[in-house]
Amino acid sequence: MTEYESVIRKGPATKAEERRERAVLVGVERPGLPWPLESSLAELERLADTAGADVVATTTQRLDAPNPRTFVGTGKADEIAELARSREADLVIFDDELTPSQQANLEKVMDKSVKVIDRTALILDIFALHATSKEGRLQVRLAQNQYLYPRLRGMWAHLASNRMGGGVGSRFGEGESQLEVDRRMVRKRITSIRRELERLSDVRSLQRESRYGSGMFKVALAGYTNAGKSSLINRLTGADVLSYDKLFATLDSTTRKFELPEGREVTVTDTVGFIQKLPTTLVEAFKSTLDEITGADLVLHVIDASSPEFEGQIEAVCEVLDQIGAQSIPTIATFNKCDLLDAETLAGLKRRYPSAQFVSARTGEGIEGLVGAIAQAASAADTKLDVLIPYQRGDLVSLAHERCHIISESHREAGTRLQLLVAPAFVSTFSSYLVPEGDA
């Protein structure tokens, strides 16, 4: 992958210990944009910082529609080139996805030392830096290759230009033949990565089925990147999941057990964060990870209450949840980082979102109420049973304590009498020991 990753960035991967690159950001304001341009560019600056670049200048243009050749106007493209030259910038980052031809035309305008990338390439770069598991790295590589494939055109044109004049053997330039070879290599690599991801997905599915077969209630955390999902799972479960104040600090899903106050165990899964304009190639590549959400019994939609753009972030997350078919799963809106709000702002949010939970993963504020809401959701589909378990079936009593909600427990001559709320997966397990109606 090294040579292909370098094609996307025209240079080695950005690392924290290397010299930070200098970037110029470019945004285009168009009618009907869901986010204010200033907010979108502020987020782009955070993405650039996460990738290891310092923003030295920002420029914008208002257009009714993107220029099909250079995205921005021709004069604006020259202005950006001059701005990058005067600020000694290493790269120019566009806030929207560029077509392969737009990127190629813009590169012709810039100095040869200046890279031109778009938001998608920047996000892919960050994912490449942060992916740690084998599956995560493969998912990133798949998305990178899918992004790269249509941009291979013309990469080898310099080979053809170095050839002698016309004549026999010049009708099929080396550049074109090498381009076809390279395309074939990328196609093979995409197929190979998909095959390996399918194998890993099967392994993940077996693990997921094992959890599902346990009858354990499954909670998935979903939310905008940097909303505090990892911090929240740490607060709930006492886990040590990586949590940084960075965009996309967590890419690999993490599942931990969590015991509700009544003794029932549930699982809580942290998933990759979402973002506005999330590349569709990433949604596809991370499908097996996002399946952790679609297979959950409850989704905690974690929202950064301190963000001025939280409403747009909510919409961006809901859009991805719709894309992966998770819109019908019961969801609890969970506003995190409430410790950063003043009392008046927090009270206003509670009035606007009366069914939401308001917490601070950092201080623990509101966690008890959130746990209560999870417990209520876990019990919603339960069946109330009155059973008498023989003493020789102590394993069922243990199962009841681990997987069910015990209402009352007493010891009788024939066994342990339990009144309990049972998840659908366990109704048949306990139904043989039902106490007849009317028995005391």
C-alpha cells in the first residue's frame, strides 16, 4: 500500500514527530449548504491539525455551482496558488470532494511542491494514522484504494512525454500501458482486501452471534467524532478505552460488559465517530464495524452539548444511521460534556429535549440517570415470570442474576422461588419451572 498511499498524498504519511506541514484551506459557499461555511472550515482546520498540518491561511469563494474544471473559478485558482506561494504552504486542502479532473487541473496551477487534496483524502489520511487493528487497517486501505482508482489517470503521462518522436512502437505509449497495469493492480488489491475483510467479518459475526446468543442486552454508542463516546464507555464500564480530544481518535469498535444496578449484565460497544460529508467509501469500508450498531438493542446517540453546531452534528449522525439501516433501533439522545455549559444553557437544552439524558463523562454528572434509562430500556421487552428453581439447578439461579432482573427471591423447601423479568431469549429456559397461578 505504501506507493499507493503516497500517490494520494504525494508524500510520506504525516507523523507527529515529522515536520508539520503548512496548509491553506479553501471553502466554497453555495446555496442550500446545511452547515455555515465558517463552521465547516473550522472543523476542516481541526482535521488538518489532527493529520499533522498547521493552517497558515484560509480563503473562500461564493459560487452558485462548482466550476467543473477547477471547482473554484479560474481566477480564484490562480489566487490560491499565489497565496500558497506567499505563505510557503506545502498543501492546499479543499473543504469539498474534488473530482479527479478538478484535482489534476488544480495541481497544474499550483507550484510543483504544493499538494492538492480534498476533505475526503484528509479524512482517509487521519484514518490511516489512527487505525490499529488488522481489520481497521484493511478497512482504511480499501477506502484509500477506492478513492485512488479513478485518480490514476495521467499519473504516468510523463513517461510518454520522454519518448522519442513517432514511428513503430510509439502508438501505445509506455505511460498508458503502465497506467493500465497500475489500474489492474489496484483492482486486484481492492478484491483481495474485500476478501480478507469478509473473512474477518465472518469472525466478527461469530463473536457477535455468541454475544447475541447469550441473551445479553446490547447497547451501542454512536455519535459525531469527538463527542466523548470513548470517555463515556470508560465512565460506564471502568474500561480503559483510548480517549483523546482529537477527531477520530477511536476507529476500532470496543465492547465491554456493564452491570446494571439490579445485577443484570449488558454489553456496551464504542464505535467509529461520524462527521459531516463522511465519504461514502468509508461508510462502505467500515460496514462490519458499523454492524455493531445495527445489531444493538439500544443506541446511545452521544452528542457534544458544548458544540455550537450540535444540531448539524445530530443531523449528520442520523443521516449515517439511516444509511446503515439503524434508524428503527430504540435510541436515547445523550448530551455529553454538560459540565462545560452554564446553568441557563443547560436548562434550555433540557426544555428542548425532554426525553434526552444530560451527562458529563468527565465528572460523572447525570450518569446515574443514564444508567436508569438503559435499565428501563433493557426491561421494556422483558416478560414477568414466577418460577421455582430446584436447588440442583443452581446454574439457572446464577443465570437469572446475571441476565435477568430479579424482583423478589425466596428459598422454599423445593427450591428457589424467583419473580423476575426475563429477556425474550430466556423465556423458554425458565418456562418449565413456572409456578401455577394461585400458588402462594
